[in-house]
Amino acid sequence: MVADQLSVAEVVEHLTTKEGNQFLADAQYAAADAGRRREIRRGVAQKVTALLVDGADGDLVDGAVAAEHLCNTMWHLAGLAAQEDELARTETEAPGAGAY
């Protein structure tokens, strides 16, 4: 688990703003359980929806581009989370593995 767990809103903010800390958000997402990851994805989805509907500063093209960037970020995080889950599963199944 990450030392200082941020709120879901804080993680979403880091993921969705230029001022955000992407590495911190990545670590928070990777360390989260399935329910917390779902909450984070829901928060990002709300931001994506707002960008697609309202645009970025009223510009729909910029909003669509920003929404695409967020979707790409979430795709990356889904892969990262899958790797973390697999590693955790392997570590739990591995004790005694390879012993003769």
C-alpha cells in the first residue's frame, strides 16, 4: 500500500489536471483494491464526460483531445494494475514453488 493514501477525488485530480502528479496517481491506482480502482475510474469518467459535453474552456475540439488523453492514461493504468495484480497473485502462490 502507498504510504499516504489520497482520497479518490485527489487521485482523480492528479490524473486529470496538468498540475497533477502523474507518478503519484499511478502509484495510488496500482496500490488500490478493485473497489477503489472502480471509484477512481468513475471519477475520471465524469471528467471525460464533462470534457466531451462542455469542451475544455468551451472548446469542444480541445475537450475531445483532453478526453482522449485521459482515456489513454486510464488504459495505461489498467495495464499497470493488471501487472500488479498478477505479481501479487504470483507472490501468494509462489511459497514453496520450485522446492524439490
